[in-house]
Amino acid sequence: MKRYSVFAIAKEALSHHMGWERAWASPLPKKSYDVIIVGAGGHGLATAFYLGKNYGITNVAVIEKGWLGGGNTGRNTTIIRSNYLQDPSAAIYEKARSLYETMSQDLNYNVMFSPRGLLMLAQTHHEIRGYQRTAHANALQGVSTEWISPQRVKELVPIISLDGPRYPVLGALYQARGGTARHDAVAWGYARACSAMGMDIIQQCEVTGVTSEGGAVTGVNTSKGFIGCKKLGVVVAGHSGQVADMAGFRLPVEAVALQALVSEPIKPCMDVVVMANTVHGYMSQSDKGEMVIGGGTDGFNNFTQRGSFHHIEETLRALIETFPMISRLKMLRQWGGIVDMTGDRSPIISKTPLGNCFINCGWGTGGFKAIPGSGWAMAELVAKGEPGPLAEAFNMWRFKEGQFIDESVAAGVAH
Amino acid sequence: MLILECPYCGVKAEETELSPGYEAHLKRFGPGSSDTEFEDYMFARKNPKGVHFERWRHVYGCGKWFLAARDTATLEVFGTYAAQSSAPPAALQDKIKAKRPDWKGYK
Ligand SMILES: Cc1cc2nc3c(=O)[nH]c(=O)nc-3n(C[C@H](O)[C@H](O)[C@H](O)COP(=O)(O)OP(=O)(O)OC[C@H]3O[C@@H](n4cnc5c(N)ncnc54)[C@H](O)[C@@H]3O)c2cc1C
Ligand SMILES: [Zn+2]
């Protein structure tokens, strides 16, 4: 891999930038690998990356039915934060957030991480209590967040209207180190680094079956033929239930659509991320000047990557109250992704009934921020066969034992 | 936009008049059941990419719960039926089979 640098740009300029090498190779699958990861979203690619970086396992294939990063990783609104309530969540999301801080250097790829600060507005008295509690919990967990007054909110977000008729702003939970990153770049950066370690990223290759013998996986059937493996990691988000079904076990997961939209580009007007969870709306401004807006999920099982129009309407109706100046903005694009929701709305990083098969799923509406931490924890699980401290609480048997990681009640919206 | 016909009042209601209620025909387990039965009842869901039987409520109409058969991969609605049914009506199952020959049937 040729390193990207200012000198490389100067050098390549001499040949009119026609000499850049491809960021990653597109090989044909080998007969078998030590580890196969199904799904080249951020979580699958990060898992492969840390398998190589932390454990020296590089005979790895990442198999993707579409193009890498084309699932939820390339469809999300890129919010990064770690202000969760429960200890296991705070640990893994804070690990991820801290890895984001050095990701561009670690991958030699600019992921445009922008720790611009993030506000979660309290718009009901219930939320005030909830976020103050979270701020206390975060202090104990070593995650730096603070509870701030409406006046401070106004200083940070001059375009906000504090006294909307339905939902006035009563304060906010502020994480100064939260922010955004470029989602495609995260997938591309990991892919380039994995390819440089000699791993095979095989796109346009759908896994259609999982073969096993005596309780252990032997390989996968794909649209490019059978590929053998010693260990299998399933990291397919919305299609987790389908791939688990191929492997013969069930998951407490349902797939629903989550939508987002962006406005026409406007001049810089908001340099923090604002989430309003009571009204199910959140907004940030992209480097291009578009307002990036998201809302809640649709309420029915859906695999079509498109959602219902009235949810977008609801989100905008609510946001216009809090940000009156956006009421005349034209919306440019709107899209949806299929998110995997678990029974307690927390993810699963777990062993499975098959000895050498591991699953990472259930990140639902909020897993972009978790990509490096999740990959780190999943790589440890796959390499050692046992979960480390970051993954332990996220096993899939917690639903039987009633040991939920109940963030849904804590967060309302889980982005 | 989804349009479902309420089997009680006969109104062809569009989505904003309805409230979704996820998988239908769950078998309830309570005190005295095994851990696995209770876990399945609470959390295990079929979540098929294809034919799905599910609950809806005509919340801004007659207010009643009813059941529907819908394809989660295309959003096509096959039909709706009364909430009191313990399995999808045979006629509806036949209709789905005719449209989706690969469908493995209601289990
Ligand atoms: C509209 C929207 C907004 C969001 N906003 C945020 C946000 O602001 N902040 C945040 O933290 N999170 C957000 N999320 C959630 C976040 O996008 C996801 O949690 C995260 O991207 C999941 O990454 P992944 O790698 O698990 O899944 P994906 O990126 O979906 O990757 C899974 C891959 O598996 C592949 N696959 C599936 N089945 C097969 C098969 N049989 N064979 C081969 N490959 C297969 C898919 O093609 C896909 O590429 C949002 C999601 C959406 C949809
Ligand atoms: Zn009705």
C-alpha cells in the first residue's frame, strides 16, 4: 500500500493524478480461509482489521453481497457519541469514540472525524431527570458529559428557538467530544487497510447457505461457489435473522426501516449536532452545507430500504418548531436503511450454538458510532473464541436470563 | 404508503390511520412455562424476508385490532382478517401460495 500524504499528492500531480493505485484489490475467492466475515459494512470491515492488527490473523475474507459500505454504513447520519446510561454500553461506545479520534492516522485515510460537540435536548421534565441521571452515570464511567442550561444551549446553537409552543428547550446533555465522521470513508479506510494486510474483500458475492458438521461451521455457499473456513463471523445488520437461519439458529431481531434526509446546501449555521429525542428528530450540518436530518423508525417489518412518508413529515414538523429557520429549506434527498432491532434495543456480540460461528448484530439505529469499538471486541471474540470485557454483556443469551442492557428506555431514540 | 382494509368496518385505511403491532399468532407463555418458551414468546421473532403475518390496529377508525398478511420484501398486502383467528384463513393462504410459489407455507 502506498501511503497517502502531502508528498504523495505532489508526486502524483506530476503524472496528472493518473498513477494512483486502487485503494483495495478485488480478488477471486480462495478455496478456504482461516476466518470468513460475512458483510462488508463498517462492523465487518473493522472486525477484519482488528483481527489482523491486534491478533495477526490475516488469512481472512470479507464477503459482501453488494458493494462495501453500501448497507447502513453508507446510509446513516454519522452521529458519534458515547453518552449512554448503562455501563456495558458506555464502555464499548466510549472505546469506539476514542478510536475515532486517531482513526485517520491509524488507517492513513482521512475519515473527517469532527468532534464538534453534541447536544441531546431535554424538552420534557421527564427528560431533564433522565439526562441529569445520565450525566451522573457518565461521570462515574469516565465519559465526559455535562448537563447545561437553556441559555448555554442558545449560545452553542444560535438558530434554536428555546420556547417552542409544544416542546420548549429546558436544557441539554452536552458531550463536547461527540460529533460526526465521513461514513463512506470509514468503510473505505478499513477496506484499504485490510486489503494491504493481504485480506480478500469479495464484493458482489452473496452468502446463500452455511454448511456445518458436528456443531461447527465448515464454510459458506455463495453466489461465487463454496468457500471453506475455520471460523465464521456474521456481521450483516438487517439480514442477521436470514443468515442465522442458514446456520440453524434464531435471533431476537426484527428488521425495520429507518430514514434520513438532507436539505439543499446553505451557509454554515450550526456547528454542533443537535438531537431532540422526545420529538424524534435530530440535525447536523455537513461540510457541503446540507442540513442532515433523521428521525424515528417505521413500526413494521420491512426489507425494502424505503420507509413511510409520514414519518419524514413528523420529523420535520417537530424540527421546524425547534429550528424555525429551516421551514423554507428544500429537501434534496431522502433514503432508508434496514436496521436490526433487538428485544432490548442493545447490540449482540456473541458466541452462537455453533462452536466456531460468531455473531455481531443488533446495532439498529445507532451503530455507526460503534464501528471501531465493535470491531475491536468482535475481533477478540473471533480470535480467542471467548468474549473479552467489552463484549461479554452483549451475549445473545441475555434475553433468556433477563439480563437486558436497557438503553431504549434511557435514550428514547438510539442514534 | 401501505393501504390495509379493516376487516371490521370495511374501510380501506392508509397507514396514517393505522398503528402497527408486529408479529401475529404468537403463542403466549406465562408462569409455569420453561425459560426457553418464555424467551421465545417474548423475543424470538420470525422476521421473514417475504410473507409475514402481523397485527395492525385501526387506531384512528373503529379502534379494533386486526391481522394482515404482507410481503416484507415488496410491501405487497395479501389480505386482512379478524384478530380472533388462531391461524391465517385457508383462502388467504391459497391466495399467497398462488402469488408466491416458493413460499414455504404458514408454520
Ligand atoms: C437512516 C439511518 C441513520 C442512521 N444514523 C446513525 C447515526 O447518526 N449514528 C449512528 O451511530 N448510527 C446510525 N445509524 C445506524 C448505523 O448505520 C448502523 O448501525 C451501522 O451502519 C451498522 O453497520 P453494519 O456494518 O453492522 O451494517 P451494514 O453497513 O448494513 O453492513 C452489513 C452488510 O452485510 C451485507 N450482507 C447482508 N446479507 C448478506 C449476505 N447474505 N451475504 C453477503 N453479505 C450480506 C449487506 O449488503 C451490508 O453491506 C443509522 C442508520 C440508518 C439506516
Ligand atoms: Zn376499522
